Amino acid sequence: MIKQLLYAASFALIAASCTIQASEKDPERAQNEKIDSLLSVMTLEEKIGQLNLPSAGDVSTGISTNSGIAQQIKEGKVGGLFNINGIDKIRAVQKVAVEESRLGIPLIIAKDVIHGYKTIFPIPFGLSASWDMDLIQQSARIAAEEASSDGIAWTFSPMTDISRDPRWGRVSEGSGEDPYLGAQIAKAMVNGYQGNDLSVANTILACVKHFALYGASEAGRDYNTVDMSRLRMYNDYFPPYKAAVDAGVGTAMASFNEVDGIPATGNKWLMTEVLREKWGFDGFVVSDYTGVSEMIAHGMGDLQDVSALALNAGVEMDMVSEGFLTTLKKSVEEGKVSEETISNACRLILEAKYQLGLFDDPYKYMNEERAAEVIFSDENRNVARKVAAESMVLLKNEGVLPLSKDAKVALIGPLANNKENMVGTWSVSADIMKSVSIYDGLKEVSENPQGVQYAKGSNLVEDPELEKRIGMFGKNTNRDSRSEEELIKEAVQLAKKSDVVVAILGEASESSGESSSLTDISIPDIQVRLLKALEATGKKVAVVLLSGRPLVLNEIIPHSDAILNAWFPGSEAGLALADVLYGNVNPSGKLTMTFPQNVGQVPIYYSNKNTGRPLEGEWFQKFKSNYLDVSNEPEFPFGFGLSYTTFKYNNLKVNSNTMDMDGTLTVSVEVSNSGKVAGKEVVQLYIQDLVGTITRPMKELKGFQKIELKAGETKKVEFSISKNDLAFYHQDMSFYAEPGDFKVYVGTNSSDVLETEFELLKK
């Protein structure tokens, strides 16, 4: 031990000397000298140790066999830790790393900070519905400020997986179906987490995930096979990942699925050729939880085989599997992996630690004073309340919303008085009982709090075993033991005594998320029966949906006077929802994923391609591409969302009917608030390439602006189009725009648009 301490002390002196000298050099040179000096004295085992990322065990998404982590850290066998909670614990393990291991290399501490740390924002799918990049970036900035004060240096976010299948539970963690919108959100999240300087104490390292194509899993079943053409990859699924890389994201996470028959974790084309060589990514790649060892079940070999496959593919850090730790030395001896490959992987991880400033101050992220000031502060909670309100989407309103503030409200529903589920899935650091329930929120905002009365009305689902499965991680749904008849009777009696009914329907927070796929995405029958009973009272009924995915709503639309999708709003759920219900905030959210009429339409998305036999009109025609039983139209299209006011679009114009290949085109439209209250509108621009060398989508989102208009106000909104907005990937993977005719669509959603045309000229 004395020898180890002396070595660590002497190494610290060398490091300090390097730091002093580095002040006179450029940052990159200083970094290289620091890392070179470390690598020159590291053993092969110590290099491999830096590639090992075990779980500390506070939260688990799988089975970990790790034990004796402290001893592993002393032996230089751990590069980082995740799922460790509390400054005291984090300081203790960091102390072991820097004071008791031979080289004193600090750990990087990670956490799933997905949509907030302690102050929880709406689930990412809900955040995306705000279409407000400034607010989304601010939510990530606040998450970074809170987490960084509490010992966390690295988050596994943003998730940028495009998905067009709402059966997949992890749509709740992403930004919907559109690559353009997803790319803008990816940039905003990376900038929010990382800021302009990772060495600043209130920034953390971001991780774009899951690379790649995870959201296209077959049958909407998690971890399942993905198979698609390269053209679809590049044009429809890759853009958000690439946007995160272009924004300077520090790390990437491999996805569980296979790509071209090879699991992403072992896919060299994906991790090296695309990510590094084509896109210029210069950070490190981490596997997902046991992603390395899971390649055994994929049929890629034993643990030694798959560990070598992953490292050679370009995955530098092994999360939980410990395949790198236990097999790479043997693979070097057998010539399956080179020591140079291990050294290069180690270098990338050491560089990240250097850029985070951990070599200068291993304890920089452990600041009790700052944590007490920023974590769950009133200021942060106010922002969370604002963001949640901005994310809510009004789907229907027949004069019932906003509510009168002195109305007698019957608040009814299985989660109407529930704190635990308000934060949604992947809120692992949340103090869930500090969340504001919908009942408490309405009472606080109402001018007649005694007039807000609550009845449960029904359980969430009929099957008690299913309800157990969706009540994980402390997100108790508080199942009621009374009969369905008793619950409905109580709710109906309350409704009859009230002026209006607010029915809270939908899912539990853990009905969506990882390993929460569904075959049935409709509102449970037990809730539909409750709604029909409430409708039968003759009272106006406003439905509030809690959901982590698009739901099939055909059973509730005819029996409700208003429908507001609130997603899972976060810590300030009840207050944010009350703000919208009572009209303090005019809803302005827009859908980022198409809502189907029924699950049989899935996958359904706005940017589809035409067939050789397109349907003309909405209804069935024999020998056309359509269904016998329903129309091709969605229940609600991408970009849809109502307001308490109305907006009119007029005078869509282009400044020229032609556009030079190296020029720009300006598109303008006049948007008027034709209602009686101020409101915000997301003005959406879509493009259609009418003739191409490969088939092109019917519409593609290429721009949007969220504007605010006073009652009666008109604003001129302008968009600039360049050739990059018209470019796409071709069969040879080249990216360019083709000359020809284009349509421009601008409107309030992907279906309700004005249109005009222009021609892109040859050079």
C-alpha cells in the first residue's frame, strides 16, 4: 500500500508539472501530452480496466454479476461507474480510484439523466411536442446543472431513435417519427448538456443513443431485429444521430439490435466506417447494458469472441458484461485483438476524462453547496412547469376548455390523485413523491379549490397482474379493491353534483419505456366504460390523456367534449396541467408522431411514399392501395394540435418561381390569430420533390417556427430554402439535390396546408 501511495504521489507531481507546462501550450497539445504520459506507464491490464463500466447497482435494467467493485477500482479494473447515488458514495469510490489505485486515474461517473435529474421535465416524447428548441435546450441545461452538482459527469442522453411504431415502448424516450425535427432536438439536447466547455463544473458529457436504428424493431418488440435498406437508414433514420455528432456529442451508445445481420455492438461498418470515418465522430462508444455479452444470444460466439468483435468494431467501453475485462488480454495473446486497438480505445476514454477536467480535480462534480442551491430549486421547478404546459397537445375541444376557474370540477380517473406516475418512465433520480398530483394542482390553481372533488372511477386496467407489471420502480398505481360498479357509481354521483367533469385516462408511466411494448395501444375497456357512464350524466366531459406513446382513441373521441394529451408532464405535472385546463396557458403543443385509427394501420407516418396505385380520396377503391375497413387517413396527423384560439394562413408565396443550385429561395406566409385570445402556433414547412432518380416522400418537414400572436394579430413568417434542404442520399450514398420541380407546403400540421411550387435549376 505504501508503495502504491508513493507511486500515486509521484505521478501526481508529474501530472501537476504537465498541467503547469500545458498552460503555455495549445489545449490539444496539452491533452495529448497528458494522455501520452499516462499510456506510457500503463500496463495492458490497466488499459483494459479503463474500458470497463460496471453498474454500482442502485438501479438496474438487467442482471449484473459484478461484486467487489471497490477492489476492482484499486486494481485499476474500472474506468467508470453508473447507477451510483449520492455525493458521499461517489466521493468514496472516486477516492479509492485516485488515492488507492496504482496510477490514480479518476473514474467517470454516469447516470441515466433522461428528462431531468431531480427536477423532472416531460418525457422526451412530450418535450418534442413543444416544438420549442430553446425550452428543450434549457431543460437539458438544468438537468446538467443539477446532476453535475451531485457527482454526475456523464449522461446517457439524448435518445435520438426515430420510430414509426407506437407499440414500441421506447417511443416515450425519443422525439417521434421525423428525422428533421429529431435532428433539431438532438442538437438542442447536446448543447444543453455539454454547453461550450466540458471543463466547466456545471456541464456534463452527453451520449447519443442508440446507434443505430433501434426504433425500427420488428413488431414493435423491444430488442428485436431491425432490417432496412441503406437508403432508408441514411435518409430517414440516421439524421438525428448525425446531428448530435455535428453538435459535438462526446460519446455514443451502441444499440441492442442488429444492423445488416450484425449486432450494432459488433458492427464495424456502423461504428467505424459511418460514425468515425464518414461523420468524423471523435469521442468514445459505450455498449448498452450487457450489450456485449448479449451478442452471444445473437449467435456471434462466446464471450471472448463477442468481446473481440465489439472492440475491433469500434466500441471502446463495455457496460456491465465485463467481457473486455475478462477476455481481452487472452485475445491479445492469441492475436484476435491488438494492444494498439486497446491503447486507442483507452486513449479516447482518458481524453474524455481530461476534457471533463477530472485530472485537475477528480471531485469537481461533488459540490454539496451548489447541489443545495440548484437541485429542485423553485426556479427550476418553474421552468419545468412552463415546459410541461408548452408540451401538451389539445386534440379536441367543443367549447368545454378552458374551464371556468370557479367551476365545480369532478376530477375522475385512476391516476387523477397519483404523484408517483407523473414523472413518467426513465426518471431514475426523481423523488417521485415530491411530484404535484393532478388533484393538488387543480386545487391550487382553481379559484374554488373546495369545488374540485376527486373520485377514482376505475382501476387503470382490469387485469391485476398486468397492473403489477406497469407499477414498477415505485410507480404504484394504487389499485382499488372495490368492484368496478362501486367505483363508477361513486364517480357518477360526483359528476352529477359538479359543473364539469375532467377525466384522467390513459396509461401508467411504466406502460411505456424500455421493455414495455404493447400489442394493444387502445384505451383499456374499463376506462372506456367509465367514460361512457360519465357522458351519460349529461355533463360536459374533458378527457386528459396520460401516455408515453400515440394511443388509439376511437373509443373515447365520440364520448368526450375535449381531449388534451398531457403525456407524463414531470415534477410539476398537476400545476402545469391546471395552467392549461384553466386557460392560464393556451395549449400550443403539436404531435410529433402520427396517431393511428387502429393498431392495424401501424406503421403509419406522414412522410410516406406513393405507390403505383395511389388511393384517390379517402375511401375504399378496388385495386388501389387502401384498406377495406377503414380509410388510409390517421386519427390525428403529424404536427396536429389545437388551441383555445384559431389561426388562419394566407398568401403563401415564394420570392421566385426558380432557384439556382447555389442560391436560396424565400418562402413566406401570413399567419393570423382570428380568435379572441393570444396564442402560440407552430408554423410548419414541408417540401415534396416531384420527380427523382429514386422515389421520394409525399412530404418532408424542412422547417418550422413557433410564433406568438395576440388576438387579431397577423405576422409574416419566412423560411429560407437552400439546396441542402432539397438534397437526399442516392443509391451510391452520395448526397445532393436534383434539379426539377418541387412543391412547398406550409400549414398548421402535415395535412392542413397551403401549397405552391418552384423549380430548382441545373448549374
